[in-house]
Amino acid sequence: VVNLLGISITVLFTLLLVFIIVPAIFGVSFGIRKVYMKTLLKVFQWATLRIERGAKEKNHPLYKPYANGIIAKEPTSLEEEIKELRRSGSSRALDTPEFELSDIFYFCRKGIETIMDDEVTKRFSAEELESWNLLSRTNYNFQYISLRLTVLWGLGVLIRYCFLLPLRIALAFTGISLLVTGTTVLGYLPAGRCKEFLSKHVHLMCYRICVRALTAIITYHHRENRPRNGGICVANHTSPIDVIILASDGYYAMVGQIHGGLMGVIQRAMVKACPHVWFERSEVKDRHLVAKRLTEHVQDKSKLPILIFPEGTCINNTSVMMFKKGSFEIGATVYPVAIKYDPQFGDAFWNSSKYGMVTYLLRMMTSWAIVCSVWYLPPMTRQPEEDAVQFANRVKSAIARQGGLVDLLWDGGLKREKVKDTFKEEQQKLYSKMIVGN
């Protein structure tokens, strides 16, 4: 038994080395992941057809009646909606700038609609799929259909937990160990082109191994627009693995808060080989200090582009929410990047209020794969007539348009905070203009 176990471990390590680690070092692929993805697609298609046929036979609804939300809403203004309400119940002229009792019903209705189906809350929960991907129940209308589907799901559980999970854990351990060891050793070399060259390739190699630990299948578009030294790379934020997705194709200086534990060990090792920008917990709240450190970094054109996620929190990859203006105030060239995940193979969204980091990584490593597309957009600079907020909104709109995401003005901080008084005041001002004029 011991001999068989030793032989099995040797064979497994050899396969890892030949088919995953060595290709990751040289940045090549044998196409195994794409074949795996195509096979999964065929299985999903068969399962979907079987589910639809079974649902039809049992005469129960399979999909929600409204794909885009519970309440159908027309894109009309407050003034138009109130005029429509007055038209149906008032004999006065519609343009009369006076308060009417019927106006109250408009605000009551809007309040109830927002409670039932608001634009913000649903951006922080997993996107519901129309087809089952043999993972967790991603459509709550799905019911038991057949024995064959149940057996197929059970077989998928065995493959994901008994084969893919140990393999992915081994790859992740290998990638992180090489990153810590490699960057620590490089820290003893004198600064220069040799150290920069070695640091770049060590980072790329380790991130590519970590990407394979997630069975990530990534399609990069417009690589000629990749961020360059002295600039800032900004992207929409869905998951902590966004960093790995981008860093496996480019070389970035990371920005973040100093952590303890394993993350702290990785940060201290990385900063020895590359000028990352780490802040103490007390420094993160000092906007002026953060802006100063970032400005000093981008002014040195020999330093790597900074990677920033201006939303400040993870969104479920259906939309892009308000960008914080800090990274748009320092006058650097901005390189927008749009990231769009395919939830069919595994949901990459990190709901931090529901799952801890360990639970989230376990979910990622037991999903079928992480499939996504990355678009590098042309560089953008702040126009003379623009302020930082307008520039941030222009960049955000470009990312949303390219990634096929909904462009929202709401602050992602509403995930944990109350609505600011300024938002309430805006609605009050709009109504007051109707009553008393401008």
C-alpha cells in the first residue's frame, strides 16, 4: 500500500510538472482546458434539454416570468410620472406649479417598488442562471426531474471534490510557495534591469500557476492597450481573483492594506522584489496620504502601472457601480479594463457579507471552472474641462459598455452603509422645482 501510494504521488507530481507547471513557466497551453470547457458545455446542454422536457411533462414553471426584475419600470422622469398621475385624477392644468394630494401616491408607490426590487441590493447577490450547471441550485424553480440527472450531479460532485479539489490545492500551494520563495530571494539582488527582469517573470509564472489552480479559461482582447509604466490600471471588481486574472497577463504594482497571517507573509515577500504600495490600517483613511503615495509612484515613469479597483467592493458582475474619485485626481494616464465572467461554469462573485475568504476559495476550487473575458480599452486622460468625478464616470461608462454591464451611479458602499442624505436631497430638489420653479 505504501509503495502504491508513493508511486501514485510520483506520477501525480510528474503530470503536474509536465502538463501544468512547465507550460505555466513558459506561458503556453496544450489546450486541455478548452477541450474540458467544450465537454462541459455539451453536458450542460443535454441537462438543460432534459430539465425543460421534464418540467413540461410535470407542468410546472421552470423560469421566472420576469427576466429583468420583479417590477417592470419605464425610463421616465419624476416630472413626467407625476404629470401622468395628475392627468388621470385632476381637473387642473397639468403645468400648474402647485402641490396636489395625489402626488403623495407617487412617492408611496416608488418607495414600495424600491423595497421590493431596488437596483442596489440585487447587485450584491449571486446572479440566478436560466440553465442548471450541475452545481448548487442556481434557479429556485428547478425541481427533481429524473434519476439520470441526479446520478449525473452525484458524479459531478465526486469529480469536483475528489479529483479537481486536491489537484487545485496542490497547484495553489505550489504557486504561492514559489511566489514567496522567489520574491524573497530576489530581494537580496541589487536594483537593476536583471532584478526587474527576473521579478517580472517570477510574478508571471506564479500567477499563471494560480490561474491553473482555478482552471481559469481567460480570453484577452486588444492586448496592444495593456497598461504601461507610469499609468493606472482601473477595472470593475467582482472577486479577489480579479488580481490573478490580470496579473497573469501583465506586470503590476499592487495597492492595498497591510494584512497579517499568510497574506502578510506574501505581501512582505512581494514588496522585496517589486515596488508595491502597501498602507497601514491607520493610513488607509488618510486620503491625502494615499493620494501623495500614488502620485509619487506614477510620476516615476520607470515604475510599474498601479492596479486599482475604484468601486471599492465586489459587485456581482452584472453592473458597474460608482468609482471612487481618488485615483482619478492624481493626473496620471488611466488604462481601463473590463472583466466579464461567465457564471455558467462557476460564480466568481465574492459575497463577503455571506462567505469568508476560506469558504469562498473552497467554492471557487470546487466549481467546474472560471471562464472570463478581459478587454484592454484605449488609455484615457482627464480633459481640461473635467473634474475628477466626471472623468471617473467617463471611464466607468466605457468599461460598462465594453463588458456589457449596467452602468449605475450608486455607491457600492451602500452594501454596508445607509443612503447618504445628499441622495435624498436630490429627489427633494427635483420635486421642489416642480412646485416653486427653478
